[in-house]
Amino acid sequence: MSLSFQLLRKSFHFSPSRFLQRASTIVAIVALALIALPAGAQNFSIVNSFTGGAAGLGPQVGVTMDRGGNLYGTTTRGGYLGGDCQQQLGCGLVYKLTPHGTSWTLSSLYGFTAGSDGDVPLSRVVFGPDGALYGTTFYGGTGCQGNGCGTIYRLAPPANICRSVSCPWTETILHRFDGADGARPVGDIVFERNEQLRNGVPADSFFRPMGA
């Protein structure tokens, strides 16, 4: 199966403080919503608390659920802590949460390593028609004064059934943005009926080449 993708451009500027403010706002909205509900209708529980390192840190987007009720998502930090990722508390990861009765088990599917690989995923992962997960990273790849202009990636599950808690998936970089074709992707991947990929890519948030 061959895949192609199209890029939709929009304006976006990444700011760590902006995302922290947004996360605080979401928490506040959830808290207010729970207060507004009748006492008998409140049913809230913590599914997972991210603690950094291999357990991930700083989730910024929602999750995707498969038919078995498992949850898949990304964190902007945590995961691989070597190389360029060491000083920034990890380059982010893709995780899976598996339900077991009233508890959940967290497993890391892939840790980004920056450089030509991805760095800081700021989109959800979505399932493609082939059963693989697809997503984007804000940094990594090539261009943009060494930070990388972002990537589109694919994660394939293990070929054989894995019964271990840790079952890494195989990553393939489908595209590395270079600034000329867009940069800093933040939108979720969407599959069209003809299996094309669409994604929102900011038009004015990438660095121009030196001397341009």
C-alpha cells in the first residue's frame, strides 16, 4: 500500500508557557464541570500520572482508543534521555495504556531521539488503514537552524504477538520538513478515503535559511 500526503497551512507559534497555561485551563474547566454536576453523577479517576523518564512527561494532546479499549497517546518529554535529549528531559514518546480491571498499565511504544528522528510530538497518534499508528513531531528531521523542522512518522506493531509489558513498535519517518515545504506540524493526521494523509502545518512559524 502506497501513501501520499497533502499539507494544509495555518499560523501557529510554539511557546512552552502557552501550553502550560492551556493545560492549567483545561484542568480548571474539568474541575468546574465536576463541581457543576450533581453529586450522584460525578465519576472521576486518575488513569495515569506521568513521572518523567521512560514513563513520559508533559502530555499535551488527547488519546486514541482502539477496539480493545486500549489508549494511545504522546508526551512531549520523557523517553530517550541520551544525546541531545538529555538536557531537555527527553525528546518525547508514544505510549499505550492497557486496562486491567480498575487499573491501567503504561508501556512505551517508541522514544524519539531528535536529530534526523523526531522530537517533541505535539499531535495525537491515529490508526491508519494498515493498523499502524501515524503522527507528527514539532522538531526533528532537517533544517530550521539545526532543531529540525518536524517530521511525519509511522509506528508499526511487532510482527509477532508480544506478551511482555514492553513491546516497542518500529518507527519509519515518512517525511522530514525542511522549511520550504512547511515546518513545525501540530495538527492531527487525517486519512482520506483514498488513503492520503492530511496534516496542519504552520506557514509562518519556521526559521528562514540564513541569508534568505
